[in-house]
Amino acid sequence: MALSNRLPADQWIRDRREYRSIQSSAKVFRQPHLTMLYLPGQTQTPRFGITVSRRVGNAVTRNRV
């Protein structure tokens, strides 16, 4: 029996409004190939979201990334 490596659905950020609100008030951590936005202490459970720039390619390519 294999364990799943996926986060539970309630821990994903999917709503565009929520991303925008995080972007407007987040702290930023930058590396050459990664920019991480975060809001410390907002919820009991950490939440996670991923965005991939359109510069990477079309929707199929971004989904594979």
C-alpha cells in the first residue's frame, strides 16, 4: 500500500482572489528560479499554491511543470 505524497485539497490555494490578496501583503523570498510569497501565521494549517509564468509555455507545458 503506497502512501500519497499529495497535500489534502483544503491545503491548496486555488482561488484567484486569494492569490491576489496574498500578493498584495506577502513577504517575499527570491532565488534565481523561484519566488516564494508567504504570510506567516494566517491559519492553523499551512496552505500552498503554485503559479507558473506563461513564459514557460502553453497550458499543457505549465501543468506538467
